[in-house]
Amino acid sequence: MSVASVFPRLEAKLPSVQKPIQYVGGELNSVVKDWDCAASSATGGPTVRWALMYPDAYEVGLPNQGVQILYEVLNERDWILAERTYSVWPDMEQVMRTGDEHGPIPQFTVDGHRPVGAFDLFGLSFSTELGYTNMLNALDLAGIPLHAADRGEDDPVVIAGGHAAFNPEPIADFVDAAVLGDGEEVVLAISEVVREWKAEDRPGGREELLRRLAVTGNIYVPRFYDVAYAQDGSIEAVVPNRPGIPFRVRKHTLMDLDQWPYPANPLVPLAETVHERFSVEIFRGCTRGCRFCQAGMITRPVRERSIKTIGDMVENGIRKSGFEEVGLLSLSSADHTEIGEVAKGLADRYEGSNVSLSLPSTRVDAFNITLANEFSRNGRRSGLTFAPEGGSERMRKVINKMVTEEDLIRTVAAAYSHGWRQVKLYFMVGLPTETDEDVLQVAELAKRVIAKGREVSGRNDIRCTVSIGGFVPKPHTPFQWAAQLDHVTTDERLKKLRDTVRDDKKYGRAIGFRYHDGKPGIVEGLLSRGDRRVGRVIEEVWRDGGRFDGWSEHFSYDRWMLAAERALAGTGVDVDWYTTRERDYDEVLPWEHLDSGLDKDWLWGDWEDALAAAEGADIEIEDCRWTPCYDCGVCPEMGTEIQVGPTGQTLLPLSVV
């Protein structure tokens, strides 16, 4: 039986909201299938229906590559229907809750404008924990019970994915399941389980479906695990509460990226979005070993796409989307074994056309002028971004970001002498063992950059933008045991740094300064290392009007702190317990039953190395792409291996445009 579109009810109300076009759908390369698409397929049988959500506004959510890839992978199967939904702005939320003579208008997809509550599965991708309140809002608007325990057989199975899903405990009460790691293969495996269960006429109801997902060992179902707490508030144990449920849930790793060249049909937005480009992921994973970087730790091992696949994906994506900028993405794009050949091949192919190439933030020690010139050959020379992360040499040793001040100065000198006028430097404040002096070194570094730029270019219009983010300790990293810096000290250090830059008459005007205050970082820290008790805080914030917490104009620190005070009363723990407290080796961390492949002893040893480096020890963890294995645990435990070139392939026979 088909499900009706809510668009006839929605259309008349669109003129009353801002940017109504974001709710209309119909983007180039979007897909709308029949509700019972399996009935007319070659395979027959039940249709499996997914609503996919990036829990933020359309302008942020539509470019998200993870959701675009899953949308395409699922819709390629003739028995699966996948549609997208995004968070609605407060004005649209009010319109939907007020509704019409038929009642409230439910959370809807932008493809078929079908109610999210009518789908079999509701998949949410979290790249940041600050999207949790938006998830609760979408569930409520969809008419899906907030708590997984209250859902019936006809409610969608709510599944979390993305980087934040590596510790889904704060949202364990609200999600039915969580998936760790790469999604391309697992969404199809989940769909097969749901299809088989539906074909058998749903035996055992919702509970049996979740059991079938959980026993695979690759899908985490929180309701099948009990958490016991000690008297001091810490976790005593997390154990399965029924037979056949694994003690540890493993992450998924996609090993041959060349076999999954997605997105092959990139969505072209109708409204302005944060990224107006076609993006190609040139490799996945990172083994540089930066101790603060969760993304680098949880996406191991490194798996490169071949140069030919990259060329084919770029050519196909430009042709099917009309985008004129191509971003070559990864956690450290200049580290691709054949990045020089990739850059030259693409620059040769598109020289004289409107197509420009871009790299995201580049490691100082992976940058070279030849590479930069290839990427700017079409005359679009934007600023260069480098991420030293730590202001002082000491801090860079603590975080294992082995870039010296001389490396940075030599690199920016080369850039400024070859015509670049703008460099952006990214740092973090609040790193473990950091002092005021370490942070003030950022100003000295920026001044040296400007001075060297003026010297080598002979010009005074040299600019350097210093961008500072607050450090938040993340699960599955060596810093998962570290104390987070309190927001008052964070703000004091940022003020001292800002004043130092502004007071300098010679260089101050040439240095831009961008930073966020420390309060959002404390909330992110609460959510990133929280356990199931933090779910009460999230719900309290949402009920108090919390939405779009990743947007500074919507974020309220006071609302979060008041909610935490109420929700955590009587538990023996508070916000400081989750954030500014250092952990020890024996503490059971909320995510220890979730296996990212990283050996706990290796992570702890790396944490001890960081503390030793802070005291002057000369310890560097090399990149295992080019050195012998140093036993982080991922490859043997996950049955994976590092996959790097050179492949010996070229971009030919792609012809020059």
C-alpha cells in the first residue's frame, strides 16, 4: 500500500518560511521510487525502505558525502527505496507542529515528501555529537517515540552511524542500533536482514529483527547490553543481557575503494550550501598518529584509490553535476602515494577549462610548490591552509605532530615567493600539558610567517589568518584518558593570545584571528565521552528548546548546564566528572565494548609517551605506511592491511578537455 506525499499540505505553507526551496527536493540526480518498488523488480519480494538523515540544515546536510554515498548505494538495488531528510529550521518546525485541519505535518523526506515514520529504517549520520538534539526533534516531528523501548513493530528501526557512533552511549536510549565504521557494505547487509524478516511475515516482531542484526557481531543494539555502575559513579561493566549477543561489536572496514566509486551521481543542490563542489575521496584512513585525532585513529588502515579510479570519478562527476570545482578529499590528501601524478594528470586534462582543483588543509611536511602550482594552474589561487595544531615545538611533540618551526617557515617562504599572498594556520588550545606560554607561541609563529612572507616577496600585503579550535578529548584515541581544559582557562588563554597579536604594531594588522570560546567544547566533551546517563541531559535540553547546537547563534551553554544539573542529580556524577577529570588505565570507559581495532595497551602506551614528551623525552611515532608496523592492533584484529601505491597506472586514456 502506497504512502501519500505530504507535499500538498506543505506547499501552501512554504511562502511563510525562510528559504522554502530547501524543503522542495527535485535536485539533479535525486531519486524518487515507487513505494513498492520491489513488486515490479526482477527479484520481487518485500521492499526495504530507508530514510537517511544528516541531522543539520539542508545547506550543511546535502553536501555530506557519507549520506550521498549511502543514498546512491541503496537506490541501486531495485528492491530498496532510500530518501533523504534534513533538520528543519525553527520557523518550519512551528509550521509543521501547527499543521492544518488534518493535524501536524510530520517530518518528511525531500525526495518523495513521505513521512519519515512510514519507513522501515531511519539512518542518521553523526559527524559531531552536537547534532543529538536535532535527532530528537526529528523523531518527535516524525511521530516516532523518543525512547527505543517505547517503539512498536510499525516504527522505523533508528540506526546511528558516522564518527560519533563510535561512542553512541549518550544516545543509547534513543537509537535502536549503531554501526561503527564504513557504511557501504553494512547498509546492504542490514537491508538483507530486514527483507528476509519481512518475507517471513515478521516473526518475533521488532525484538527478533534487532536480535538478528545484533548476532552478526557488526551491529550494536544498546538494549541487549546492561551497564552496571560502581558507588563512585564509574562503570563497573557493560555485558550482554541475552544469549548469542557478542561481548564486543566490531567496526566495518571497506577494503577495496576502487570497487565503490561513489558518489557516481552527485546531488546538485537547489539552494546555496556550505560546499559548492564535487568531492572525490582519494583515500580513506590515516596512520600519521596524531594523538588528538579521532578520525585518523578510527578509520585505519590507509586504503588508497588508484589514480585511474580517481580520474574516472572526477570526469564522471563533473559531467553529471556541472560543478566547476573538484575537491580531492581525505584526512591528509597530500599523503596519497601518487598525489603528484594525480595533480599533474588532472591539471593537464582540465587546463584552459573552467574546472579548478582543490586540496583541503595540507600537512606542512607533505606540501611542495610543484603540487600547489598544479592545483592552481587554471588561475584560481586561493589561500593555503596548514595545520601545525600546537603553538610550540614542545606541544607538537606531545601530540605527535612532528613539524618543526623551521619546516613551517621554509614551506610558507616557498609559497609566498611563488605568488601566494594568504596563508591560514590552524591550531588547537587546551591540549594536554599545555601552558600559557605554549599558546602565546602561536603569536610568535604567526609573526615569523608574516616577516618571512614580506622578506621573500618584497611586498607588504602579506596576510596570515590564525584559526584556533578548542581541543576535545575523543574516544578511541590516546587522549581518551586526558582531562579537558575548563572553559574559563581556555577563554583566558585565547584572550592573552588575541591581545598579544593585536598589540603588535608591526605585524598585528596582517594577522587575522578566528576562534571560538570554550563553552561549546565543554558540551561536546560531555557528549563525546559520556555514558547512558548523559542521554537524560540531551533530552532535557531538547525539551527546553535546544536545537542546532552546532550553530553559535542557537547554542546555549546555560541551557546545557542547567539541564545537566537537573538530569544528573543523584547520580554522583556531574559535567566536570565527564570533562575536566583525567582517567586512569583501569577505569571502564563507556565505549570499551565497541571495537575500533585499536589495542588498549597500545593507546595507553602512546598516552604515556605523550606525557614523557611533555617532560622533554624525544619520542616520535612514525607513519606505519613507510615504516615497520608498531602494533596499534588494527590490521591483525580486523583482518585488514594498508593499501598504498604506486600502482603504475596513469590517467590516460582520458583525453584533454
